[in-house]
Amino acid sequence: MKPVRKKSKVDLSWLRSWFDLAPDERKFVAGILAIALVGLVARYVHLKNQKPEPIVPEGMEQAARTGEL
């Protein structure tokens, strides 16, 4: 015996029509998502390869050169 699906009382036809895109619109949305994904990957790679530089307070630089530390 097959299980019987109860009909949902919520009307989701508006949701289906929202995602029902024409082929040109789908290509456009896919292009935008691809551009965003490439940008996020490029940012991740850039930040991953960035070398941190130590922060030296202004007066400490001069003191380090003269050996006052």
C-alpha cells in the first residue's frame, strides 16, 4: 500500500513562480553567481598568501636602532 500524501494547506505557487526563470535569465543569474564566487575565491587566496608584518610603535624603531632597549 502506497503512503498517501496529505495536501499542504500552504499555497507555494508564488514560490514556484519566483524561481521559474527563462533560459536567458538563468544564464544571467548563473553568470552573476560565478563572478561572485570567483571574487570570493580570489579574496581568500590573497588573504591566505598575505604575510603579516610586525607592528612596531613609533618610538620603538628609533630605540631599537640606537640600542636603548
